[in-house]
Amino acid sequence: MHRQDVGIVLTAPFAAGDCGNDQKRADEQESQAHQMHRIHAAETQWLRPNRPCPIFNLSSPLDLRKPPFGQLTQAASRCPKRIMEGCRMSWRACHVREAVVSAIESAYRAFCKERFPLPTAAQITELEQRLRVVLPPDYRQYLLITTAASSMILKSLHRITIARPMR
Amino acid sequence: MAGINATHPSAELGLLGGFNPFIFEDNDPPQILPIGDTPIGNLIFLVTDPDGDDYGSIGLKIAFSQNSFRLADNVEEFFERLREPSE
């Protein structure tokens, strides 16, 4: 995984509490490889069911590397949209976009017991004004995405495949 | 990652009890927006400086350290990396 220093200087400690000089020194001496391992472990732990999740009530561990996510990823790799609609995105970008929608849809189907209400576009606009930020378009879409919208995308892909078979 | 309308106040975006951009000095107006964290206290943030080259990218700041890393160029790439981590 390729990651770079983002080059932002943060001028205040993130978490409350004092870690002490020894802990700070130990953190600074960690190798980058060790830090990446910690990042991966932390990201994996976040998906465990005993971790409060703002979006899903998880009934079992959520592992995006295993089926049904793997199956949907393979289906998305066929990418009929790119051929049938003249999609100008690169193959990888198109693959990623469809796979993300599929993963979210699958997560709802497999693990969601209770769906918390999603924000509206007006609420996000109000949030932007309150925070004085302009959210990137893809992040706005992430906040707004619904199971209905992702289902429509998947159904339209299926309809296109049937109506206009690949040559 | 946090959104709004979260049922857990600590996961809410932009509130005093949740992820607030003003936990950092000199981040007003916000150049970065905290959008999530990890169990060991690392911070996931979104770059919101519209004039910067990193606009829209997602990064991670190590807890109790000045080190930060770029995780992805956008939210889609972030999910992609969650699904297919390299060993």
C-alpha cells in the first residue's frame, strides 16, 4: 500500500490526556512499517461488532475482503457500463466506483438491522455553512448515499446488460 | 468514519461532543476536517482546503505524534483500500 506524508502540521494534540514524554518518544521511534501495521489493525478493529458504529448496527463481523464483497467485486470488474454507455472513466476508476456501491449495498443486506436516518442535502449544506467548509463532491455523495440509490444503479446496470448484450 | 445524524454523539460530525475541526489551533476556517478515528486514537481526516493540491484526500494522523499519512485521494479509494489491504 502506497502512502505518503500528507505534509500537514497539526498544532494541537488530538486526544485528551497526557501520554508522557516516554510514550511520545516511543511513538516517534516507531518505524513506518510498524505504523502501517497499526493502521491496518485499527481499521480492522473498527469493523468489529462490539465497536459502536455510526451507520450500521452490526450483527456479525464485517470483513470487506470476504464474500459477498469478493463476489460483487468480480461482477463489477466486468463493468458493462463502461462499454455500453461509453463511460470515460478509466477501467480501474469505474471498477472502484461500482465496487464501492456494491459493497455498501451488500453491507446493508447482510448486516444492517436498523438503519439510522440519513442526512438530507439541505442538512449537509447547513453543515458546510456552519463549519465554513466546502465538502468534496464524493464525500457529499458518501454522506447522502442510500440503499435505494445504490439499488437503482445496480438494477440499471442489469437492465443495460440484458437489453444491449456485449459484442 | 463519521457522518451526521449519527446516534452516538461521539461519532457526530461538526459538534462539540464529536469530531470538531476546531480541536486544532489555526484550523479556522478548516483546512482539514476530522471525520473518524481508530480504536488506538489515530485520527482520520478529510482535506477541505479547496485551493490545495490535496483537496478531497483522506489522511491519518498518528495519536500523540506530529506524523500524518495520506491514506487515499478520495473516499472511494479509501473504501477500496479497506477491502483490499496489502499484506
